[in-house]
Amino acid sequence: MFTQSSESQDNGQPMSMNHGAHEVMDVHEVLSASIGALNQCVLMRDQIQDPELLGILDRQYAFMLDEYNITREAYQTGHDPKHPTKTYNMQMGNDVNYGLTAGEPKKPIQSANEVNDAILAGSLLAMHKTGAVGKTQAALESTNPVVRRVLQDSVPNCVEMAYEVSLFLNKRGLYQVPQLSQNDMNIMLNMYGQAEKAKNMPN
């Protein structure tokens, strides 16, 4: 995270008051969603059977808890939090299994007894995808430079955590990744050319 001045902005207001209305409401939604996600992790933990998924949940919960605290701190004070936004590093390879296999249609469960690791991992994946969108929206509306930087630095972590969960599911055939035919893939990949600077633009 790049350090921003946390004393005052050009208008002389204390940083703790330098928040636009849209920013306040959007960050309120981000923090509320973060609490919901953390609570969900606590509720899910005792139901998880797979040790690998349990390890993912525990690492991600600890990381999400820290991000919540520094976001809350920046939001309430307008100052740099006690430490910069950290980088989440997943602990698995990037190998993806491509292709589709027909299976049972997916549908909502009808009983809590149907909850399994696939459902829990899917919920965790959805949390991170939602978090990435919400934090991006809030960062775009933020006028406080510290809050904006904390939010935008958090978005790649949501993406990385979502990717980690998707790989866990993919390895088990629960998150399938379709591919185009080789011909269609080649057409799509070669559809764009190198851009050249416009003649009326400066060097």
C-alpha cells in the first residue's frame, strides 16, 4: 500500500471527516459484508470435512479478519492503518483441469443435512467474488486517499482467495472450466493487433 498523507487534505478538514457521502455508504456496505463473511466462516468451520478445505478456510479467515480491521481503522480515522494491506499468497499450484463432464443439475438444497464440502466451498468462493466487486465499487467512490488505497489494495486479495477456492473445487471436478475449440480459440486469441500512438498525441 502506498502511504498517503493522513493529516489533512487541501480543504483543511481533518482526515477523519474527509469522506464523501457515497464513500461512507459504500464502505459501510463493504464492512457489513466483511462481518457477514467472517461470521459465515465461523459457522462453516465445524461442518468442513476435507482437511485441505479446512486449511484454506483458516488461512483466509485470518487474512480477512486483518483486512477488516485495517479497513475499519482507515475508515474511522482517515489515517494510515497500523500496517499496510498485506498480500494473500495461496498455497497450491495453478494447474487447472479444463473441459466439461455432464452431471446432475445444480439446485438449492432443501435441508441442512445436505450441506457438504462442495456447498461450503462454493459459499466461500461467492463471498470473495462479492467482496471484490464491493470493494472495487467503494474504492471508485472514495475521496479519502487512505481509504481508497486500502480498498483498492484489498481487491487483488479477494481475487486470489477466490482463485484458491476455485482451484480446490476444480481439482475435485466441482468447478468445471469449459474451453473453446482449437480453431475458435486461435481466432479469438489473434483477433487484436498492436496499438500505435495516434498522430495528434504527444510523445
